[in-house]
Amino acid sequence: MTYSALAGSALAYRIAQPQAGIPPSWTTPWLVARWILPIPFLWFGLQFWTDWSAPRRRAWMISLLAVPLATGVVHRTLAILQMLPLSA
């Protein structure tokens, strides 16, 4: 079991090493699938399964959508600058 974990880790390292400095692609299908498409599901969930006020729901929606986008922007910036650790 230890050997298979070591072999798997070595394989993952060899796969990730050449791609460490390449930023992820931000194409339109990626943006729609990962960020825009969940908006209606989040809105319906907060609208019908909580008894929160409208400002509170709006604040949660903004934070649910802004945090992943900000994380992606920071990751892409660090990848372009080649400042990411290998584990990222």
C-alpha cells in the first residue's frame, strides 16, 4: 500500500511539474459552467428554503459569487507570475 501511494505521488508530480506555470483557461464555456450556471440554483435555494430578509439573501449571493471569482483571479495572477507552489 505504501508503494502504491509513492508511485501515485510520483506520477502526479511528473504530470503536474511541466504544467505548474500555465494558468487555467478562462474560456466562455468554462465561465458559464463553473460560475454563471449555479446562480439560479443558489438563488432558488436561498429564496425558498430560508426565511432570510432580502438584503441578507443578496449579501449571501454576492459573497457566494464573488469569493470564487476573486480566488480565481488571484490564482491566475500568481500563475502568470510563476509564484505558485507546486501543490497549487
